Amino acid sequence: MKKVLVAVCALSLVGATTVMAKTAEEIFKGICQTCHGPKGEGKKALGPALKGSEFVTKGSDADVKATIKDGRTGAAKKYKEFASPMPAQKTLSDAELTDVVKYLKGDLQK
């Protein structure tokens, strides 16, 4: 009986995790759009445009992913005209980062 109960609980947790997984668009809307705009158009004094950005469209997936994960502050900050640094997104998993990069390079550019 205990083994069955443990198995049911474990399966419930797996199902809950699957249900809670966010799409790249949801991650973008929850994290990125505050500074980069809901369509990646950028926001004055907050963050540069991502839509049409050469860094996003032509940059390597690894570079875009590293910028999201590690952010840009101090000397590494690319756009000095924006008061805020690019905050690091350390809580995103590798799979989430990969999905966000695909979203930025694909759907966001449409």
C-alpha cells in the first residue's frame, strides 16, 4: 500500500511540474517585456529593441543565451544610454533559456 501511495504522489508531482512549465512566450511576457516591450520593440530609457536587433537575429544562440542568463552590468553593459543594467536571469533552466532564444530569433521577429 505504501509503495502505491508513493507512486501516486510521485506521478502527481510530475504532472504538476508539467502543467506549471511555461512557454518561451510566457517567460518573455513575465520577465522581458517590462524593459523590452510586449513585442520586443524596446522601451525608452529601459531597454533596447530586441525585434530586428542584429545581436538577436545574427548573434549566436550561445551569446544571446549567455546575455539572458548572466545579464550585462558595468563595463559589460552594451547600451550605456539605458539607466538600468540587463539583469541576470539565473533562475531560468537551460531548456527555458534555449526556448527563449528560439522565440526571440523566430516568433518575436515576425
